[in-house]
Amino acid sequence: MNNSTNQKQTNNPLDIFVIGARKGFNIAINNLMPNIIMAFVITEILKRLGLMQLIGEIFAPVMGLFGLPGEAITVLLTAWLSASAGTGVAVNLISGGILSGVDITILAPAIFLMGSQLQYMGRLLGVADVPKKYWPLLMLNSIVNALIAMIIMRFIV
């Protein structure tokens, strides 16, 4: 018996699949979904207040380098905090017609290359005892990789 879950060990592939599916469902509902909903709601509030248009105008020159509208910066900023939140913002912007499928294709690698850095800082770097003097360099490395990926994606799609 497994002491931590009090479940009988099994080698049956169907049982293993069902157990894994239950765990995955719990992760999705308890960890990912709240971030996505929060990001979706915040994005909608920004749009209704007219702030999303202002953000778009301010960041249009920078995001234009990647072939993206200025509003796409909100996807990157929220993805830096949480990849699932960045995904929520992207879904809201695509459903509102602000981003296109091509825009999402350009943004997707960046979301995953630099996503959730704020969360990972404590969860991974702190636990792994990485000296804090290296943290900014590690974070900058991920951001630079994300920018390079967006430039490459711009020319691929």
C-alpha cells in the first residue's frame, strides 16, 4: 500500500491512466484555472475602461518589432508572472479580435520561455540554493530567449 494516498499499487494501464487523469484534472482546476480566469477578468476590465487601447498605443512601436499589436505586451507581462495567466490574457485578446492566430503563434514560444518566472524564482531557484546574485541573469536569459523566439516566429509565420 502507498502510505501517502492509501491507494493500492497497480500495474494495470487503465488504472494508471485514470489515476493520472484525476491528478491532472485537480491540477487544472485548482492551480491553472484560477490564474486564467483572473487574467481574463483583468483584461476585460482594462478593455472596458479604455486602458487596453492606451496600452496598445504606448507599446505599439516596441511590439511592432515582432509584428504584433501594442496590446500584446499585456500577454508577455502577465506570462512573466504566470504562464497560465498569460494564456488567459491571450485568449481574451483573441476572442476580442485584438490578436489573431498569427499573433498567438508569435507569442506562444515567449509565453513558455519566460512564463511564470516570478513563481519559479522562489519555487525553483530558492529551493535549489542557486545564489541570488545569479537570479537576475537567469531571468534575463529567459527574457532574451523569448524575444529571440518572437523574432524568429515573426519570419516563420
